[in-house]
Amino acid sequence: MADTKIYAASTTAPVNIAVIKYWGKRDAKLNLPTNSSLSVTLSQDNLRTHTTAACSALFTEDTLTLNGELQDVSGARQQACFRELRALRAALESADSSLPKLSTLSLKIVSENNFPTAAGLASSAAGFAALVRAIADLYQLPQNPTELSRIARQGSGSACRSLFGGYVSWEQGTLEDGSDSLALEVAPASHWPQMRAAILVVSAAKKGVSSTAGMQATVVTSALFPHRVKIVVPQRMKAMKRAIEKRDFEEFAALTMADSNSFHAVCLDTSPPIFYLNDVSRSCIRVVDEINRLAGKNVAAYTFDAGPNAVIYYLEENEDIVLGSLKGGLDGVSGWKQDVTAAGVEGLDASFLEPLKEGITRVIMTRVGGGPVSVEASLIDVDGQRSSA
């Protein structure tokens, strides 16, 4: 009798927000970047993808359901992840004939995000990291996160960084096959646990220019881009690793803001120009700059990925200064913790906060966090149907 058992494993994976940005590919098929990057992994208490991977002889084809909607899995990115993971499982099965032949069975993947998808909140990073980790757990693969990061990278470049917690680098590598383009832990979350982040959600709408299309246009048309790749980023990667090692927030903040500005400058230098920031985004920049000026040092750092949402890093010890200042203009917006006062930095002119009142829809308060976690809660029931965990 054929084996009709449903094999399943579930994982949650985090969002990461880069402080040294990845932008541009030297090989689009393998998702090899033109430069290295570095990110902070955010707590899954606030931002995560929950994924269940299952396989069974009862399933007739590979499927992926995200937030209740069936997705197309015929694309090269999804197929690359499936192919690589199946090959690793097949190698285990060849070495041990007692193992069930899971590599030959169709996959059913069900994922849910607890944050807006494709709105500049690194949904693809968390999504592909959760997908790869869940299938790896399903297949009981022995590969470590760095080894799995090579596979996650092929799904979404920044997904390789979400296979780790804490502070993570994605080393660009130089080999043509991409085997040395992988993620490494710079420092665990426990090294600098005081790091906090406030995400000011400017728009939860899907962005107008996808990251994939945008970065390739930049590579081809931006005159600023080669200098960023060859000179600016390598220097900043070294400096950022030192800042994290020394837990030097002022240097961390300066590098983070400078690299965000550099990234969006090459987007503007693209033909046609790419506008990920809007007027509200730019107002967030002005507010952070003013808070730092009045504080007499860098107590906050803004960064923007390929979208208008502001991610503001700060240390726990400066929460009253940073969040108190922001709450002064956003007191009616959802997401604030009850213990955040609206006092803020002394001398902040209310006119800096005025433009934020109409444009910020939500605040997400979070912190540096850990990597993917295997969980019991399954999004696929015992009959192989989608369930609510």
C-alpha cells in the first residue's frame, strides 16, 4: 500500500532591516549581489512569517498559499529553492534506504505574515527564510543556517540574512557559482540586546516599483552606482562591523543614515528615477535629524528600504527621548506601548512633527531578535488542508 502519511514541519522566521543596503545583482539567476550588506534581525514578537511545509503522496503538485491566497510557484526563485532542498533530501535518502522518500513527494506550503506584504517591510526576506527553514526541518536536513542561506538567497537575496538572529552580514562573494555568497552572524542579539526599532508605517500599499526591477535598472543606468559598490559600501561594511563589536551607537547611527541616503540617491540617479520615499518619509528624516541635534549626539538613526516606511533605530536607554518626541506628533496613531510618554527631547518644535500626523498610519515598536524557530502550531491540518494555527 502506498504511503499516504502527511509529513509536516512548521517554522516562524523574522524580518531583517538592512543598515548597509543590498541593491543590485551581478547575476540575476543566482541572486548574486553587487555588494555585501549588513542587517539587524527584528523580534518575531512583532514581525514574522509563520510557515508550514508538508509533503504527501496525496498531494498532486507543489503549492504555496500566502495569507490565504494561492501563489504561483512556477517562477525561477521558488523552483530554485525547491530543487536545492529536494537534492539535499535525496542525498540523505540515498545514504539511508530506511528513510521515507520525501524528496519525490509534492509539497504544500502555507504561510501567513503578521505584517503587510510587499510594502517595504522585508516580507520576501522573512517569507523565503521561513519557507527554506520549514522545508529543511521537514526533510530533517543537517545543514546549518549559513549553508541554508545559499538556498534562501536564490529565493530572495535578503532572505539569507533572516536565517540568523542579531546582526548579520551577507557577504557578496566572488565565485561564479555563488557558493561563497552567503550569510554570516556578525553578533548575536545577546551581544547588543539594547537595540530597539520603531517602524513608522507610512503606507501599507504594495510599492509601485518592485525591488527586483528597480535594482536592475539602477545597475544599468546610475552613474553613482559603481562608486557606491566599489568604494562606499566596502568601507562602510568594515566600519559597521566595528561599531557593532564596540556597541558604538553614535557610529552605528551615522553609518546607518548615510547608507540609507546613499541607497536612495542611486535610486534617484536611475533612469527613469525611482521614488521610494515620499513627503512623509522625508519629514521623518527631518524629525530624526532635529532630535539628534537637540540631544547633542546621535540617539536615533533612520533607514528606509525600498518603500516609504521609516525604521528608526535607538537604544533602550534613549527610548524616552526618541519615542517621546515622536509620540508628541503621533499620539493618536495605534501601536504605542502604554508606558511611552510624549515628553521627548527638550526644545523640539512642533512644526517638525506636523507633517507626520496625516501620513503615519501605524507604529510598530520592536527590538533586535533571534532567528527562525521551529514551532508546533501548524497551518496544515491532519487531512492536509489549510488550518488556522
